[in-house]
Amino acid sequence: MPKTAVFIFGHDVARKGEMCKAMQQTLGYTYLLTSDLLRNELKAGTELGLELTDMIKQGKITPQHKIVELIKNVMAGRSGVFLIDGFPKSAESLHMFNQHIVCERQIALYLKLSDAELVNRISASDSSLGEEDAAKRAKAFTNQTQGLLSAVTSMGLLHIIDASASNVTAQVHTSMTRYDPHLEHVSISRIRRSRCAAHPRTLRTSP
């Protein structure tokens, strides 16, 4: 089975983590949340973990090539579909990934929200935020991701998922079936049930 890297893009309020966990549970995909990889490495006290601990103590931001190293260590000697959430942060870090990790297939899923919906969800996720502050955070996120989205679009990797629609699961299923034929035999309702069982609130907005 070939190695497939699925880069998951979108703001956390688009509930991308919920979708990834549902696919992991239902389809056996490997979900790599980079913040978890970093946390586990620090806890394990490996050579790399100790190096990263020193950087954090010095107030340094973890370099992207170290994140690539963490991802490479997990993917080494394994095949299948890897859902990569939290990476890359830029076109440069994606290029770095391709230099060090060989994947037969790549796809980028962007769980996109409209500007208004993004502001609404950011505001709802933090009651201390006013509408103006929520709008600033939304704008900052959009500005930070524009270059990366342009890069994956030019590479023919980008699949846009309307994260505010009622058929998010079906959209993801359609996009992923092109890369994983096994999905043709997996019903959308099976993935949806897994997603909603872990997060009942999705029954109202994103079945």
C-alpha cells in the first residue's frame, strides 16, 4: 500500500480535529497532530526531545525542520494514509517535507469557513473576545495561510471543503476516494456516526 500524506488545513474552529479522529477510528488512518508529536517527544526525553526542550526554555520557536524530523520518525517504515494536522506552516516547510519524506501520494484538504462564519466561531470559542478582536484573529489567520494555500493550489493538491455546510463528511469522502479506493466500500454514514459519537454537537451543524 502506498504512503499518502494528507495535509489538513483550516482553523481549529472548523473542527478539523473531529474529522481527523473520525477517519482515524473508522478507516485506520494515522492521525499526526504536530503539537501532540512535539509533546510526546518532550515527555519521552529523547535526544531530539531534550534538544527541543532547550529551545523552548530559551523562548525559541520550534524550527520547521525539527517538525519534519518528528513526522519522518513516525512515518518511517510505515505505509498507508497519514493525516497531518498543524504542518506545513509555509510553502518552504512543505518543500522541506518533500526533500526528506517520500510519499507516493499527497493531498491537501482545506476546511474553509466564510469570513463571517470564521469570526462567529472564533468569538463563540472564547467568551472573553469581542467581535472586533475575533475579527482581527480571523484576518490574521487568513493572511498567514494565503501563501501556503497558493503553493498547494499551484501543485494541484488543494481540495476545498466547505466546513460550514451540512455535508462536510460527504465532501471529505468524495475528495479522499480519489486517493484511497478502499473508501468506495465505506459508507459516509459510518464516518459520520464515528464523528458524531465523539462530538454530539456536530449533529446540529456538521453531520
